[in-house]
Amino acid sequence: MAGNARLLLPFELLEHITSFLQDDTRALRSLSLSSRTLDTISKPLLFSTLEFRRLNTPDLHPLLRHVKELQVTWQVDMFQTSEMQLLDRLLLPGLSPATLPRLQSLMVRALGTRGTQFLSMQRKAFAPLTSLTTLTLRETYHQKLHDVQMLICALPHLKTFRFSTVSWGKDLDEEEMMPKPLPDGPHLETLYVSSTYPEKTLVLVEWLAQTPTGQLLRNLHIPFFAHNAPALVPFFGPTVQCLSVPVRRLHAFSLASYTSLASLVLFVHRYHRATGRWEELPVVLASLPSPGLLRTLTLQLELERVHSDDEISDAVLHVDALQKADQVLSPEEGPVETRFGNLCEVTVVVRTSFTMTKGKQDEFGGTVRRLMSSTTARGKLVVDFESA
């Protein structure tokens, strides 16, 4: 009897356990071959992301219903044929709700001017895909700014837009600097901006702010390495409820128009003369226009230049700004719950380029709790550690 005994787990629990392997293709393939149940669970994860060239693979047709993200990326074979012809032959035939019923995201990467221009003209093909609400542009090159605009507007149901290293060939002239907003969108709710070409990023964001995006944007995320973050922040404000932004070079008035913030993530670099001082942190917190609405605050300490446990001790010497931030959040004098009365949780995330030992985590965490003693005393402080 013992040899035939099996551990029977509920299907939902097996799904939850398997979801932790969603980035491990090899493990998912092994699971899909082990049993029918695990095959049913693994297939949606294995085929949730698909490169557009595989759309015309006959054996994959029954599995396309699992695709959630479609990737259109540059490959070597684009040297041998026209990007437009390749996309027309391999991509367009599969763009239908019947073929891709769960498609949510389109990721375009490293595509040249002809390929991106072709995609920008496919509004009729994208329109029936009502579940396609996310567009990601990475390292794409366009002929002119208008082509970027048309590509964004080619997805009529777009809600989330991510872009980085987007560029175009035509030099910016007066007409390009002040592009007219297109009347049909996009109606974005979430915007992720990270740039390599600041001057072009600002022009694109300015146009987005002139579209209905300016009235509907709820979530704005600018990563810690975005050097022009202070210039991007002023384009939006009153409707944004969740904001992630580097604190470097932000001023007391930078967030003056953000009157609806419920969640705020501030990326704080390691103290360094070339990258800025942590002293900006308490200044930004003290200047929030509606602190009473804030419910969650995350201070992400980006210690990306720290490569060992020994270097952590040096970083600890410069976290006195956390003590000043604690005084802003919980002042010693006056009514404590007046300004940040609805703040439920303050999370300090220590992010390094290596995995810290348990002893060093306890040491650093203890330092953070001592510096933010008032927040700790109120049971609102959480200290977490991440490795890049």
C-alpha cells in the first residue's frame, strides 16, 4: 500500500506552486511531460509569451489561446528580407481574437524604421483585440516623431505604455517640438518611462500629456536610473494616485501638483557626490501637498554600487536622512497623526547587487529601525532586502 500511496493536492494549489516556475522553461517542460494534470497547468505558463515568428507554426495553433504577450523583436533574418514583408507574412494573419483570445501585451524591441512604421499602420488589425491593453517599446527606431505617435494610437484599447530608448531620425523642428494631440487617444492609465535620449523623451511625454492621458493617468513609474526624472514629473500630477520616482534632484516644489497620491515609491541612491545626496528625501516628504491621503510609502535604497557585506557598513554612515524623514512622518511636537494620518505602512527596501548575509541584514535592519524609531514604535515600518 505504501508503494502506491500518492499525495493528492487540490488543482488550485498545484497551480499556485507551479506559478513560481513561470520563468524556468526547462522545469515547466519537465512538468508538462510528467502528468496530464501538470501538463494542463504548465502549458499556459510555457506559452504565455510568444515570438511573432512562431504564430505560423501549425503545431502551436492549439496553444495560441494561452499567449498573453506577443513579442516583435529584430532578428538576423531581417537583414535578408524587408521588415514590412516579414511582419505582413508572419504577424498579421495571427492578429485576431479567435487566434489570440487572451493577448494582453505587445512588446516591440530593436525594430527599425520600416518595421515600426508598418506596425503604426495596423490599427484595423489591432482594433478587434480588445484585451490588448499594454504596449512596450524598447530600443525602437522611428523615422519621425509622428510615427511614434501613430504606433501608440494604433492600439485603441491601450491602458499601459512602457518605453525606453525610443528614438527617431528626423531632427526636432518647431512643428515636431509642439506636436498636436491626436483626437482618438491614447487613454492611458499607467505610464512607465525610462530614457536614454532625454530631449526626445521629454517631447514624447509632453505629447502624451496633451492627449487624454493628462486627464486619466493614474500610475506613473520612473525608474531610479532615469537621469531626467525631475523634468518628467511636472507633466502630470492631479490624477496620479501611484507614483514611483527617483528622489535625486527633486525639489520641494517638484510634487506640488500631485494632490491625489495614495502610494509613493521614492528611489534613493547611495550617497555619492556624482549622483546626489540623500538629504533630498526629507525635503520631498515635507513638501507633499496632500500627505493625509498617502497610505503606503516605500523608500527603496538603491545601493547598486555596493558589492560586498563590508561595503554595507560604509553605506550605513549616510542613512541619517532616514532619521530626518522619520521626523517628517512622525514629528515629536504637535499632533502626530495630522499630516500623515492615513499612512498605513512605510517600507524600506535595501537593494544591493549581491545577496546580503542574514547577519548583515539584521545589522542594517536594526540601524534603519533605530533611525526611524517613531515609525517603528507605531508598528508601521517594514524593512526588506532585495538583490539585483
